[in-house]
Amino acid sequence: MGFRIKKVEKQDLLGISKYDLNDYEEDVIDEDEYNDARALRWSLIRRTCIMVLCAIIAVVFFFYGICIAAVNSGSKFFLIWFLGAAVFALPAVVLFKGYTIEITGVLKAALIAAVSVLLLIFVITQFMVLSGFSAAGQKNLDYIIVLGAQVKDDGPSVVLRYRLDAAVEYCKENPNTIVIVSGGQGGNESSTEASVMRDYLVRKGVNINKILVEDKSSNTDQNIDYSAEFLDKSANTVGIVTNNFHVTRAVLLAKGAGYEKVYGISAGSSAFYLPNNMLRETAGIMKDFLFGHFSK
């Protein structure tokens, strides 16, 4: 099969070699035995380092997953961190018990190829995501679309406030631009995202007559599609206001939906949750690419 777990002989993972190498004398241990003992000691050190590193990563992933789950955003993506914790915990436990994992032959080659492809996809998509961090749109756009995100009983979530504050700043500098707030009502929300967004913008000084409400959408694809009912996708210039990690995919979706003059406007985001959001964008980009959402 090319895969097996076997017991490692002549060593205790948290113990020491059967030889005390510091007390080596030629008349006690011959050279071959000494070299074998030395190699065993270095193998023990290497395995211990790998075990500790895997254990640390597993613990970090587990508790980070708990933090993401505690946000209660309605997404189940936090489960990926628990899966990652399990993946790293497995070798840590195996090594701690004094066993080793051997992967050989075709299975080893296939595993290396799969991991290499996944890493390449991850690196490419992360560069794509990072390219949207500095997007500032253009001046005097005809419309800006503020993409919805979770709302709480007391108002917009932190993620959504970043987007709304960016929209407020843009409107101060470009007062003639029309704002479309886009977002329906999720199962864990007491109001539509769009209505909460409109009220927030008005409180921040945006002219209510310049705000259009799209309150039926439940994801980014629908934000883009349903907002198009208020504008001309071919003639109007449009800015997509969303968090920095989300700009690239949102603009690609808009272009795929037929928007011809579309620009990203990057809002901030929480540094602590950025790893989760950027990893989620990799999954989102791949999903939208495979389903053809980026092409007309």
C-alpha cells in the first residue's frame, strides 16, 4: 500500500540513547556502535522537534478555530481549523508513542504531487488577494456598491463597519456618487443587512437620497447580480466596497457578471481574523473559478 505505522526500536522518544556519548571510550564502545548510537541520538532529537512543532501547530489551530467559531458569523468555515489541528495532532501522537509513519512508492509520489499543487494554488490565490489590499477606486464614480456582511442586534458587525466607514469616506470626497447597500436577512439576523447599512450611513452624514437599498441577496454573487438592477453595467462606473481580503474576488465576480467599468475600494479588516479570511478567500476563488463565475 505504501503506508504503514511501525514501532521504532531501541529508543524512547522522550528518553535518551542507550549509550552515554559523552562518556565514550574506545575500549568500552567500538566505532560502529558509537556511530550507531550517535545517529540514534540525532534521530531522537529530530523526531522530538517534529513532534513538538506538530503539537504546537495543532494546539494553535484548535484554539484559533474556537475563536473563529465564537464570532458566530453563520459560516462553518471555522471547521477547517479543527481539521488542520487533527492533521497535525496525528503525527505528534504517533511520534510521542514511539512509532514512525512510513509512506513509500506511488502513494508517496502522489502525496507529494497533491501537496505541491495545493501549495501552488494557495500561493497564487494569496497573491491575488493581496493585490486588492490597496484598491482605492476612482474619483466621482457613478455608483458604489457596499457589500453586506453580518449585522448584530445592536448594529453592523465589525467586518461590516469597516466597509461602511470606507463608504462614508468615499462619499465625503465624492458627494455625487450614488450608494447601493446590498444585503438580505440571514437566519441569525434580526433585520436585513441593507436596512442596517443605510441607517448607519445616514447617521454618519451620507445623504439618504443618495442611498439605494438592495435587500434580497444572501451572498457576494447575489450582491453583484441584484445591485445591477439599479444601474447600467455597460455604461456606469461602479466601485465595489468591501474588506481588503475580499476585494479581488468581488471585482472578478462583478466582471464575470458583465460590469465593464468596475473598480475595487478596499476597506480595512481585523488583523486577528485575517488568516481565516484570507484562507477562506482561497477557497472562494477556487470555487468561483471552477463554477465559471469569473467569466461572462
